[in-house]
Amino acid sequence: MDDSQRNNIVSTRIFLSTKRHEFKFPVTLFLILLLLHLPFQVEPVNEHGDEQHDVDQEDEEGEYPADDLPEETHTEPPPPVEYDPETQQLITSANAARNDFSVADRELREIETQLNAVRATVEKDLGAEEEYAALVGECFNYEDREYIYKLCPFDRTSQQPRAGGSETRLGNWEAWKGAPPNIYSKMMFSNGSGCWNGPQRSALIHVECGLENKVTGVSEPNRCEYEFKFETPAACTVEAIERSEGPSGKHDEL
Ligand code: MAN
């Protein structure tokens, strides 16, 4: 090795040593900063995590008594209690009696429902000679341009748009409303569905003698107050026929 080579090696070493120092300084600085920084980063996470954990623990401890923690819910069910034969016999008899009672109770309710329906029909005034009995359970339709109207004597009246849509209750059976002595000349249905900004709907039915049961017209003289014209043979009493004959002696309606 000659002098110039030796000089080269020395200067390279010096250069490298300088560089090593230059390199070491930022690394050291980074490590110091990291150490300083670590607690600030770790602390909030720990705090948060620890707090969360503490709260959960507190909650759980507050909610469950110490001997009722979730892992203890997997315990085996207790073995069935064994009774002595006499007690077991009593329990079996009691269960059978309870079943019999619930069957009888259900039957009683059904009979009561039927009885109420019969009572409601019997209590209805079906005419001086029960001449309107044939109308019980029947419904009669009438269509105008907009609606299909339905009259179910002693039950309800309704209105349904021809274009489709739900039925609107125009009234439930209330009573005969004709002026005495012709009380059977008008039927009143009330407490129908509420009219917007108005009364509950109601319908007055004018009952007249006719050859068949038929609604011949429906109108709404006042908003949500409807009037039906209904013809029925049930209304053809001697008085009605005499009334319809008029002064000429001829039948006006039949
Ligand atoms: C519906 C029908 C009508 C009634 C109005 C009142 O359109 O029941 O007969 O007049 O409601 O808002």
C-alpha cells in the first residue's frame, strides 16, 4: 500500500465516522421523541379502555348479583321433584279437573255468544206481526254513478266507491222512526263513521209497500245524512194498501 492509498483510507474512515455521527443524531432524537410521545399516546387508549372496562364491570356488578353472573346461567336444571304416591295422585286429579274446567268454560262462552245473538234478534221489533223477520240477515244494494250503497235491515248501512276502496259505515241499526201510528214506515241507522268536520254519518230509510225487497233510491240531503227509499212486501199492510188506493179507489203504487 502506498502513501496515497493510505491517505485515501484514512480520509474515508474520517468521512464515515462523521457520517455515523450525523446518522446517529437523528436516530437518537427519534428515540427520545418516541419515548416522550409514547405515554401520551398510550395513556388515552389505556384510560379509555380501562374506564370502559371499569364502567362495564360496575354495570355488570350493579345488574347481576354476584351469584347470578352469566357463566352460572348454564347450570343444569334441578332434577324433577319426586312426590309420594298420595300427593302425586292429588296433583294428577287437580290437573284433570283444571282441563275439564277450561273445556267447559270455552263451551259456556260459545253458548253465551249464541244466546246474545238470539236475544238481540228477539229484542228487535220485527213488526206488529213479525212481518219484517224475513229481512233479518239480508242486505240490499243500490248503485248510483259514484257509490254502491248497502242496506242491511236491523244491522247496518254502508257506502263504497264504485271505483274501489273501503266501505264507509253510514250507520248502525238504531230503531223504527216512523211517526205514530206508522212507526214501521221509517228505519233509523246512526253512529256511522265520522264525517270530516261534521257529524257522524246516519241514514234514514223510507219504507214503502212494494212487490219485492228493493232499494229504489239514495240521496244525501245534508252532508253525511243519507236517505234511502226501500220497497218491501213486508210494508204492504191493509192500511198501507188502503192509503195507496187513494180517493179514486185505484192502487197508486201497486
Ligand atoms: C265522502 C262521502 C260523501 C260525503 C263526504 C263528506 O266523500 O261519504 O257522501 O259527503 O265524504 O266529506
